[in-house]
Amino acid sequence: MRFILGAAQGALEPAMFGIMADYFPKSKITTANSILTAAPYLGAGISSLNVVIIAQYGWRAAMKLMGGLGVAIGLLGVFFMKEPERGRFDRYEEDLARAEGRPLPPKVEEKEEDEPKKNVAQNFM
């Protein structure tokens, strides 16, 4: 199982940081990435509370609780997270550069979209 986790994390982390860059402007991206990379450690700390749950209710209850929380949080993400507009903060950076008198960042090609933004679950339907 750890091998699968390691392989998945190695493939998903670069994509995760790319999506985060589309969700947040450059002035906030470092804070957002810090919170995101701290999440596994926070999860490991919270999961250590399983000792108390196991002592009180047994290991099956602990597995059901932690598994249920993971599934619930995953479903919230699937149904409520929207696909970010690619490069939406590039225009912000361009305006900021003009205001500060700096050279403009390189242009990113914009493509027209045929359909409105969907949430992640709608991509599979």
C-alpha cells in the first residue's frame, strides 16, 4: 500500500501545485501551498486520536469513523470544487506590472471555451 501511495503522490503533486496556481494569485500562492503541504502532517496528527477511539469503542469503529471522514471530505471536493480558469491570474499580474512600471509577463494563449465550467463530478457524467 505504501508503494501505491508513493507512486500516486509523485504523479499528483506537480498537478496539485499547478491547479493551486490557478486558484490563488501570486501574492497568496505561498500561503496556500504551505497549508496544502501541511495537510498530510495534520491528518497524521489527527489520526493519532484513533488510540482513544480504539480504547473506547474498538478498532472497527475507529476504521469506520476515519474512513467515513475521508469519503465525506472527498465527496465534498468532487461535488463543490470547480475547475479553475487556466491562467486567470495572469491578467492580474499584467495589470500589476503596468501599475508598477515593470515589464509585462509573457503572453499566455487564451482559448475560447464552448461550455461553462463544471464541477469535478459533472466531468464524469
